[in-house]
Amino acid sequence: MSFTGINWFKYSSPQAFHPLAGRMIPWFSAAALVLIGVGLYIGFFVAPTDFQQGDAYRIIFVHVPAAWMSMFLYVIMAAWAGLGLGLNARPSFMMAQAIAPTGAMFTFLALLTGSMWGKPTWGAWWVWDARLTSELILLFQYIGIILLRASIDDLRRADRASAVFALVGVVNVPIIYFSVRWWNTLHQGASVSMTASPKMAATMVTAMLVMTLGFWMYSIAVTLARMRCVIVERERQPAWGKNASIQEVAEAR
Amino acid sequence: MQWGSLTEFWAMGGYGLYVWTSFGATALCMVWEVLAVWRRHAAAGSRDVS
């Protein structure tokens, strides 16, 4: 770690992380705005109309990024939760806590936009297909993790309980991802994969990837912002201000 | 660019309702989340350090 000349461990303490996150949020927000703007432009004005699905396919530009984020964020949340359990590190649990609501939101959006896409192409808002059902379970997992945390007053117990729940639930992520291969699903297969060339026009893939990157930047920005709230809420300590006086210490308590 | 007019753009080849509901809901959720975090930040009474 020391070869970079930066003491990275310094930022593992909430006191050091709080201002660092504050400085990073504007950059990630700006990147999100630019990427989503460019993605929407390519998606609506450059990408051609699909010969099979008409313009309904354009839902892909929010549906796929939202669905990917729902899975990415779950894995990252579970990784922080696992790190927290392994190292007994409070900031790791805080990161997991800060990620959960954004993950839940993207899961909800993946389901909603999916249903908006299903109606015109399959003729049904919802089917009990393996992909759809496993994604719905992911939403319940997120909600369960958030509610479990909220229902335990002792913060350290809440941290550990929700971390265990998050870790056990990781098993659902590969099930969601491979569901279209393992079972005969109505849901179409992967549009982009590491091994095969994309099954879509290059401009469509570009729009989708740019939107995904934009959603990534958005998630980082909003998670960092929520992390700052969590830090302040959990450690209502006067050290947050630059020159906290004894009077302020007294007021804060 | 495949849109002849603004009406054509909004119609999305007849799929306007589905397309715009999807994009609208996504935008609403994201804006709502940002505002919610903003309000939480204010409520947390954080003295801005940066």
C-alpha cells in the first residue's frame, strides 16, 4: 500500500472518509449526468429502430442497466458485509447499509421497466418465469435486509444480522444471471456476453453500456452521500466540525 | 436520426406509453432518491466539513 505514497488505511476511518467522500461526490455526480445524457442521446437519436420489436426495445437502455446494477450492488453490499464480519470493521457495515436502498431501487426499476417491456412484446405484464421470479426474490432480499437492520436497536447486532442475511442471499445472484440458460424462460438470453459477439447493433450496445456506466457513477455518488449521512447519524460525535468546542460537544449530545 | 417530427418521437412507433413510463419512472426514482438523501443529510445535522 505504501508504494503509492498514500496511506489508504487512513480512509478506513469514518472521520477521514467523511470529507473525502464529500470531495468525490461532485465528480461522480457530474460523470453520471454526462454519461446518462450521452447514453440517452445515442439511445434515442443514433440507435436505429429494431426490426422485430420496433421502438419498444428502447426500454433496454434503462432496463438492462437497472437490472445489472441490482445484481452488482447486491454483490458489493454482500462483500462489504462479509468484510465487516471478517474484520469486525464498522465502516464496512456502514458501506453495506449505505448501498442497500439504492440496490433495492434498481431492483424495483428493473422489474417495473421489464413489465413495461413484457406487455407489448409478450402480451403480459408479468409471468412466473425463472428470471423474473428470481429478480423479484432479490427485491424481497433487499427489503428484508433493510427491515432487519431497522428492527434491531443494538447497532452492532443489526450490523451483523443484516450482514449474515446479505451474505447468505448472494446465492440468488448467479441464479438470476444464469436463469435464462438453466431454464427455458420467456425472458430473452443475455444480450451481451464476454464470449460471444453482441447480438445487437453496435450503436445499441454502446448506448446500453454508456447508460450502465452512468448508473454506476450515479450509484457511487448517491451511496457516498448516504454513507456520509450514516456516519453522522451513527457517530454523533462533535469531532465532525473542524473546530468543535467543548460547548459544541455538549450541544451535540 | 429516424424521427420526422416531435409527435413521431413521442409516439415511439406506437409504444410511447411503455417507453415513456419506463424512462419516466426511472428518472422519478433517481431524482426522488437524491432528494431523500439530501433531506437526510440536512436532518442529520451535519456541519459540512468540505
